[in-house]
Amino acid sequence: MKKIKNSKLYYFITAITFILASCSTDTIQQDLISDYEFSNGYFVTNEGNFGTGNGSISFISNDGISQNDVFSSVNSYALGDVVQSMSYFDKKGYICVNGSGKVEVVSIQDMSVIATIDGLISPRYITKVDEHKAYISDWGINGLHILDLTENKIIGTISCGTGPEKMVVANGNVYVCNVGGWGFDNTVSVIDIQSDMVINTIQVGDKPNSTIVDANGDVWVLSSGYTEYNSTWTEIISQTQGSLVRISNGSLQDEFVFPEGASPKGLMINGQGTNMYFSYNSAVYSFSIVGESSIPTLPLINRNFYGLSSNGNFIYGTDAVDYVQNGWSYRYSTQGVLIDSTQVGIIPGGHCFIPNI
């Protein structure tokens, strides 16, 4: 091969080659973002640091390929402050951004924004309750916003307990955990979907934080218990025990009590609706909907997680690490065997699953 003797010409050709390669790489990356279909995997909601507006969404495909900041990559603006949760229905993703007081509605096909629902105070979770509407829990109003899914507009509110949190739909009603926000509550509000009215209030354990529906249509509610501190938050003044209760036909049927100080959280259930999971004392435990006489003491997964989720025959946990650097999402079998782990965004708190996962 003939050598290039002119050094200026050599550097010119090298520079042009580098620029063309860079442009080619940028084009490929952009094509991956714009053409990627977010339907063969699951999302991770990353809260971000409070007050900084760096909350984000990560996507992990079923074959293990991960992509962070998918919302901002597609829409060219930051998602907002404290990404609390994301729900999927009607081929759309509904992202509750707590600190920014909004819900972003996105297309699952390409993550592009369809609508932004503003004017909320502290949205926590969103649940579809019938074909045309959804409820959004909001600590700021101690109630629910009624969302018209056709127009993506708020059409009313429902007052319930203090700090409404997670919800489930069962037997034509919605069961809302009133966790108490930064204060105290120990009730579940039962709302009739047709009338959008509270028809019953059930007293459960202190600070109910999560709820599921089992294979029999019964509702289970997990409460963490209430801890009262002194004015400097350095000493515990009093503490109540956490509990797991079963609600059937609108009334409390069974109650299982945790050891004092256990602070259970993250109630979820397997795909068959027969086995539940939750965490306490820095580990994950399994609990059948039948035949149990007490809270289990043998861990299924001996590890502490910031957030806990389940989908089908998998259990998912998040690790916020030091709450500053990027965290991790872990996937386990329902036998407690680690399958894989993926680095995601800052303070990963939950997951959102697409039905065909």
C-alpha cells in the first residue's frame, strides 16, 4: 500500500473519517431510541434525588438489554421530581411524578408523551377502575382524583383517609390503603366504582401500605405499624406492631401480627394468586393464602430491598445503594433464586410490567 507522505493531508483524512464515524454512531443510537418498541420487557421507576428533578425511567428487555433515561431520551426534557410509580393499561404508561405534582401519559410503543395531567399535589399511584376511568391517589388532598381516560382529564375527586396510597379493584369496589402520609391512619376506604363514593371504611393495622387481591377475590392488606419518635428523631417513644389482614365480603376475616419493630412492606402476589410475598427485618418472605397460622420466620430471599414487586413467576427487588449513585434492579424466581441484576437510575423504587412479559 502506498504511504501518504503529506502529513496535513493525512490528518485531514483522519479527521473526516472520525467525523463521519461519529455521525454514523449518533444515527444508530437515535434509531435505536426512536424505533425501539417498549413491549417486550419491563420498566423501573427511579425516584431521583428529592428537589433535583432527576427522576427517570429505565427499561429492561426480556433478554437482559437495559436502557436508562428512556423518557428524557425520547421526549427531550426531564421527567421531573420524585418518580413515584408507573402503571400500564390501554397500551399506555401512566407515570406519577410525586414532587412535580403531575402524571405523564406515554405511548408504550415509543415512550413519547401523549398527555400531561397537571394540577395535582402529591400523586402516588394510579389504578384503572373501569373502561373509561382511573383513580389517582394523592396525599395532598387526602383523596383520589377521578381521571377520564378518554380525554386524560380530571373530572372529580373522592375524599378518603389520610395519605391514600396503593389501591386494588375487587368485586366492583376499590380498596384504598390510607397509610397516613407523614402522619397516621389505620383504615382502608372502600369505594363503589359506579357512584365514586366511599361505601365502607375498614379499620386495619396502623399505616397500611400495600394491598393485593388473591385467587378467591379476597383482599389482603399489609400494615407496617406506627413508630413515634421524639422531636429530634433520635429516640423511639412508642411503637405498634405491623399486621397482615384478609378482607372478604367487605369485612375483616383474618389477622396475622408481626414482631414489634419489623415494619413489613411491599405486599405482592404470584401470577396464580395463591402465594404472597413481603419484606420485613431486611429479608423477603413467602406466605400462602391458605393454611398459614403465623407470620413466617424463614426468609425466601435473605436480602434487604428498597422496593419490591412481582410479575408472573418472578420477584423483583430494587437496591437504592447510597441514594446518590445509580441503583440496581434484581430479578428472582419465586423459589428465591437470583436470575439477573441490572444497574438502573437513582433510587429505583418500583417496577411496571407489560402483559406479554
